[in-house]
Amino acid sequence: MYSEETIKKAVALLRSRIEHCKSLDDIKIVVSKGNKKIGETLNVSLAPVVTCPNCSKCIAYCYDIKAVMAYKNVMEARAKNTALLIKNRSEYFAQIRSELDKRKKNKCFRWHVSGDIMDIDYFDNMVKIARDYPDFRFWTYTKSYWLVNAWCKTNGRENVPDNLSVMFSYWEGLPMDNPFRFPEFRVVLKGHEKPENVKWCCGNCNVCIRNCSHCVKGETTYCMEH
């Protein structure tokens, strides 16, 4: 759990780097090729807190605060992606498509190891990309419940492509309206009792998503704080 001072410092640094990157003429998106947890899975991230419209309860536990403070390359990647999104949204999504075009195997893509769905248009672009790349498996965890619900009310829940898995990320104290029955993902904080007879995250998104396991099936899944 992070102090208010640490969070403010991290956010201030992120905002400063984002403003610097926005001044650049040519911003190249940073799409990670994977990491230890999610395997060889393409993923894109945005600045934590800055792009998370519903983080008032989980901000003190945000694992990416530690990452951006500890690793300069992580800070820079988050800032570049966020700056490009703000400065030229169409180019942001075009560059993501370009990275998908290069991928010949391990066609899995995770939205937002850090960051979240910022608005309805952003989610609409996620849906369009999933439709245009049916051989990819996309997934995301989100606390922007109302944005996804609003999109579904207008466009229909059935029009979220099957290859885009949206997990509503529950956090204690955050009201979560889930009328369209999206799968949920719940974090058990350290010191809290572990529930029994529930589905547990295997800890490797790359393996799980390929096998269409709990999250993709629409089952509520739990993990320990990390």
C-alpha cells in the first residue's frame, strides 16, 4: 500500500513526462512483447491513475505505481502511449493495428497492463480492432463499468466480439453495476481471508487465455493481491 505522498509524486512525474512527449513531432507507440506473468503476449499500457477514471479505491494498491517509480523505461513507455492517445487518437490505434499486422504467432493481445478504458470511443475502437483481427484473442480488465455498459446499451451486448474478453475488475468499496453479466475478476487483499470453492487465477494469462479458461468462460475469478 502506497502513501498519498508517493502517489502524488508518481502522478506528477507521469504528467510531466506526458507533456514532454506531447511536444514531440513523432511519437512511436510502445507495445510490449510480453512479460513473465502474461507470457509472449502483446500488450499496450497507459499511465496509471492518469488514465483510470475509477481508481479512487484502488489507487493506494496500484502495482504500476511501483513500476513507474522504479523503472525509467516503464515510465517512458506509459508516458509515450498516453501522449500519443491524447495528441492523435487515430494514430494511436493505427500503430496498434500495425503491431498486430506484424504478429505471425502467439496471437494474444492484452489491453492495459496499466491504465484503463478512458471513454466510450476508446472501447468502440477496441471492439473494432477485435472484429478486424478475428484470429487474435484480446482481453482486458476494467473498472470503467459504466462506459462498457453504455456501449452495450447503444450497440448491444451481443455485438462485443467473442474474441474480446472484458472482465469487470471488482474492488471493495467500488459500486459495480453489471447488467450485461460480464465476467468478474476479484482481488483478495493481503490479510483478508481467502474464500473457498472459487475459481482462482492460474497466474499466467498467456496459458489461461489460450485455453479459454475461467475469465473467457465468464466465470468470476479471484487472485491474491500482487
